[in-house]
Amino acid sequence: MTDNDRESDSDVSPSVQIERPHNGETGTAERLALNRTGSFEWDLDARTLDIDVAGLLVFGMDPRTRSPRPRDLINRLEPAERTRLELTFDDAIATGRNSYSIHFQVPLADGTHQWTHIQARILRGDDGRAHRVIGVVRDATAEVTHSAFVLEMEKRRQRQTSIVERTTSALSRAVTVDDVTAALTGPGGMARLGADGLALAVVENTALNVIALSGNAPESITEIASAGLDPRFPLADTVLTGRPRFLTSVATLVRRYPALEPYMDDMHFRAAAYLPLVAQARSLGGLALFYREHTTFNADERNLCLGLSAIVAQSLQRATLFDEEREFATGLQSAMLPRRIQEIEGGEIAVRYHAAWSGRQVGGDWYDVIALPKHRYGIVVGDVEGHDTHAAAIMGQLRIALRAYAAEGHPPATVLARASRFLSELDTDRFATCTYAQVDLPSGTVRVVRGGHFGPLIRHADGRVGSPHVRGGLPLGISTDFEDEEYPETRLDLVPGETLVLYTDGLVEEPGADIDDGVSALIQEVSAGPTHAQELADHLSDRLWERWGAGDDVALLVLRRSPDPGSPRAPRLHQYIHQADPEGLSDARTIVRQALEDWNMAELADDAELVTGELLVNVLLHTEGGAVLTLEVLPEPVRRVRLSVQDRSSVWPRRRSPGETATSGRGLLLLDAVAARWGIEPHGEGKAVWCEIGPSPRSASASPARRSKPQPAAMPVESAQTEEPEAPGARTESAGEEC
């Protein structure tokens, strides 16, 4: 047919018959018609369309009509479908494709829509130009409808799979019962479960303990559960019978459980599922899920809820067992560590132990504080290899042995040597690291030894943190096996107001990171932390132990010597100057000047700063250690300042007579010229050189210690004497200067 609508004798008549083959078999055309599938041929050059009866029926046209023009079929479609069909055809022609396929909707006379599918082939000439299109058109309603149903089923399946996978993933990381509740009620917990509210209760004796309540869950469920396992209420009924309860409305819920009627005002949901939590044939508790929208709980949804309850039950059982083991481990560890740390005179001390968040949480880290004769204290921090009950048992024995050796009064080096021998004789292949120190708080003397362990940190009064060099020996146990029980002793000075920190590796180790980075982080936190020992210990635990993930146990000991600030009328300060600190001398001068200005004695700052430099330079140049500088105000009888520099040298200075060209030896002359009084006094193992700067008392003119003031020396004082040799294996961290 042509576009001129010419009618011919070949027009389809009302009594169109589909011819059968002469052998009586069903022909191809008949089979296509029975399947509502027709064929067509479209002559693009002649603009004619030949379509069979089945094809007309697919388009909803009367088969008795003549063959339609292409435009007649196109115009039957709604605008959106018409545009989509035209674009598909035009794109196939323009891109040179040989076929195209499309699904579209055809409106029918009864007002419904029929899904129709065209599969066509484009016939082209040698020049590539399209001349004809032949193809089939069929009713695809059943196929598309079935596909939509399948897609909906697939969406539902994917949603259920996603719920199970996300819930399983979240609970797989839960270690404790608190972790389980956090995974269920934390961010995204409700979305993972596909519910709007949740209540989780565990059986405790004869009652239910609600350990998690979130979202749209009624708060009254806590009150109901605490009353006991009463079958008149749904959650308890579920736990007692082991059968789930699915309620599609509040009315249905109350009809089944009339005891809930007084609590109806608290029920802001439309459906609920009460699920038993059973693991290894043991009832652990119950899980209630609440939904704001109407839910029918079909078979798939019920299976999903039961699957979720099984996952929660397994996680809850695993977490409960872990918590029980942790409680056992904590009790064992507490029995191994000191029950109480005594208060110390002249300072404050804080200890912390944190178990690892994995395994049984039994570790080999320990701390101890030991009272020694002459008002001294022994402090120790150590770590036995391993994280198990064997490590804890070894730690307990080693701690007691080391405590006994220290209490006998042995020097620190002997204490560690004997402890190493004791560990080597035990039936174990474990070793231990340890740092032990004897502390004399009245004098500030600290004697430190270490065996394969971290050395101490010292926070100075101004907030700076030092890591003094402490020579060490081999770990305990190993040193005896290698017949090398040498533990060199290092002497440190703890100035009033300074803090000593001992720690184990769990405080500075981060998986995959350099240990030096952890130590640097610790130094920063010690510097920035609070002043008092207890507060500083909490600060370090919070900022570092949890920061590294708490994968290792930690022992921490913080000892602070009480500050000595003097009084408002007679203030005092102390400062340690380390020999290896290039800025120490300059900082000390600045501190002295600033203190005098703060005390309204700025007129004495120049002389005090000059004397400070002279005394400290002599110590730093001619000894193997540092010095302790003390500056204080003497209010009576005349307000002046006293400056003292303490060292560990027992050699006293002597007056020298330098020549005109000498570059040293004028220190005492300078002290004579500037100070009102000065002197030398023994102090512990060393001495202290002191001087007073300011107006002299009335009787000062008769004092032999006062000399006429010569011109100040241009060069710092230097002693002709040398430092006494130290004991073998000892290192002096705070030693004396020579004037």
C-alpha cells in the first residue's frame, strides 16, 4: 500500500483466513498468530508498509482494515512513546546499524496499555543506504510484567542480602557485649537491620536485662523486662517458649497480650517482631524489632528476621564468653600487681595498668613501688615476653623476687643482676625487660639501671622534657644465659617540681609505625600534660594508649618531686641544666633575670645573671655532668637573693692568681667582686657553691667573707683541679663545677 491510500482488491477482508499447509501441519504464520506475533515489511523508498493480520492485532487494529501507512501506526502511540520509537529508528539509520529493537506501550481501546516489542532488520544497498526494514512485532505484556515481578523479587532479595551482610560485617568486629550493642544501636544500626526501633535483652537469673534500646522502641519495655520472665508479655514469652512472635498491628499485639494495655500510649509503632536469641541450644535473651510502617511479615521477611536473630545470638554468645574471660584475666592480673601504692613523703606517685583489648587480656607488664631504708623508694616498670597466663605467672614471680632483692638494700645494679639470675633458673624460655630506680626525694638523687627497657623521661619545672642517656644491659634472663649481668648505674638529679616517667612499650608502639615516632609522641604529651602525677597519668593513658588501638598492655609509673616554691615573701626556684643541652646556659640566665623581675628585684638581675653564667660554665666545662641551679630570696634582715649551683664533684675550688695574659682563673675574684657573701658547702656526694647578691647586713663589714671589689674578670672562672674519677660503670648526669 502507498501513502495515497489507494484501496485494492487485496485489502484484508473481515473473513481473513490463515492458510494451513496441505499436509495438515500448523504453518509458521499460524504459529506466530497464535503467539500474538506478526511480521511486517517497510519499503523506505516507496513509503509502503505491509503488515500481516497478527501484526495488526498486536497494534490493536481491526484486521479487516486495509494495511495502514507507517504514520498511522506511529500516531496511535502516546507522544512520549512515539518520540522514543522515532529516536530509536533514526539512530539506527544514522549510525549504519543493521538492526534495532525496542519495547514500547500501545494504548488499547479499553483504556489499558499493552507492552509491544519490535525486532527489525535494516536492509541496505551497496552504497550503505537503507532501503527496506523487515521484522516482527509481538505482544510482550506478559514478558515485561513477569520481568517486573522478577526485578521486584531481585530487589527484595538484594535488600535482604544487604541487611544480612551489613549486620554480619558490623557484628564480626564486635568483641565485647558493649561492642555488640554499639553495632546494633550506633550510627547506621537501625538501617542495617531494616527496622525503626530495637530492644535487646539478655537473661540474668530470673529476669531480663535490657542492654540496648534504640529508635522507636518503647521505653516501658525496660520496666516490663525487669519484673521477671512473665509470659504475659511478648518478649518474655518469646524467650520462654523459644518461638518468634510477629504482630502486624498494636491492636493485634494488645489482643494477644492484654497485660500491655496500660502501656499502649508508649507504643509508637505499627508492627513488631519478637525474636528469641538462642545459641548452642541455650537461650541468651530476646530481640525486639519495631516498624513504623505497616508490615505483613511474609515468609521472606520472617526468614530475614530469624536470620538476623541468629546472627545477633552468635555474636552475643561470643561477646559474653569474651567478657567472662576478660573478667577472669583482670582478676588474675590484679592479683599479680600491687593492691595499693603507698603515699610517698616529699612527692606524689601515680601508677596505671591497662590490659590489651585482645585475647584473654593477661599480659606480662608490671609496676611496683618499694619502700627502702633511709626514706628512699625503689620504683620499677617491666615487661615479661608474651600475652598469656604463662607471662602473667612469670611476671608475678619475678616482681616478688625483684621486690625482695631491692628491700634487702642491694644497689640497683645488683638488684637487676639477681633478678636476671632468678628468671633464668625458672622453668621458662621467657625473658623480661625492666627499668629500676632508687629515688632519694630529699636530695633528689635518682640511681637508674635498665635491662633492655626504655629509659626514663624527666619533665622539668618549665615543661621541657628530657630523655637522659641511661646505659643499659641485656634483658633479664638473657643476660644470665650469656654470662653478662652488667647493669651500669646512671645517677640523675630530680629537681623540686620535676617529674620522672617510666613506661612499657604498649604506650609508644603503634602497628606499622616507627617506635621513635611513638616515643616522640609520648614526649610531646608529657610536656603538654597536667602537672600533678595522677592527672598526668590519666592524660597519657587517654591520649596514647587508646590512640595506638590498645593492642598491647601498658604499665605506667609517674613520680613527681614536690615543688619548692618558697613563700610569697621568700620565693624560690630550681632549674636543672643538662651538660648536653646547648641552650641550657642561655635559658638559665634568662630564667634568673625573669624571676628577679617578677619578684620586683630587677636591680639585681645584671649581677645575678653574670654570676649564674660564671658558675654554670665552670660546671659544664670541667665536669662530666650538669648542675642544679637554685635561686631564692632572703628577706631577713635585708632583702637580697641567694644563688646556689650544686654539682656532684667533691673537689672544692681554690683561689688562683692569674697573670695579665691568662684567659682563666678569675672566677673567685669575680665572685668576690659581685657577691655580698659567698661560700662552699658539702651537699650529698658533691658540693654547692653559693653566693648572696644585694645589700649587705649591718654586720657585713666585719665579715671576713666580704672582700673589696676588684674589677670583674673578663673570662669565666676555670678550676685547676680535675673531677674525681667515677666508679666503674657509672655515668654522672648531674655533677659538679669547679670555681
